Amino acid sequence: MGSSARSKPKSLGLRLEDISENDIEEIAFKVEEAVRKYIEERTGRRGEVEVVVKVSRDGESLNILIDVGLRGGLPGRIPDLDSLLGDSIRVGRMEFEKLIIGFSREAS
């Protein structure tokens, strides 16, 4: 696919064990939507955007994988494709953090 980012795990000090599998699916869907919207706004909806978001539980933590691919119709329109991809992944991570904070509070 396109670009994915690896970074150090970030601890938010939340009680994640109460977040259900359905909640995890909803979080992944909403993160995917946020990344896709960010890219489409910056590319003028040209080309094909493929976003894959996977959220997995690892003991008492949640991990996220965001993979972004762009195809067709974009050359010359985006001066720094690597920057766009990196920024879109950051948008996804910020959305993920916002959502897990919300879901962990709801579960309490």
C-alpha cells in the first residue's frame, strides 16, 4: 500500500479494558473517515484514496495501524506527497486518542 508510520507507544493513563470490541470497531471506522476526509480536502478529491485502519487490543493497551495509499490523478497537484501522507497519519492518531478518551469515560 502507501505509507504507514511507526512511533513510540503513548500512554494516556486510561482504563481501556472497559472498551468493548464494538467500540474498537467504531473507533477504527471513525479514524478511517477522519484520515480520508483530510486527504480528500487537500487533494480536491482527485485520485483514489485507500485507507486501512486496524485497532487491536494487546493486554491492557490498544494499538492502531494506519496505512494510506494514493493512486492516480495527483502528480503536480501535491508538492510534498510524503508530508501529506505523514500529516494524514497524524490526523488519524489525534482522532484515535480523542475517541479512546471519550470511550473510556463512557465505559466508566
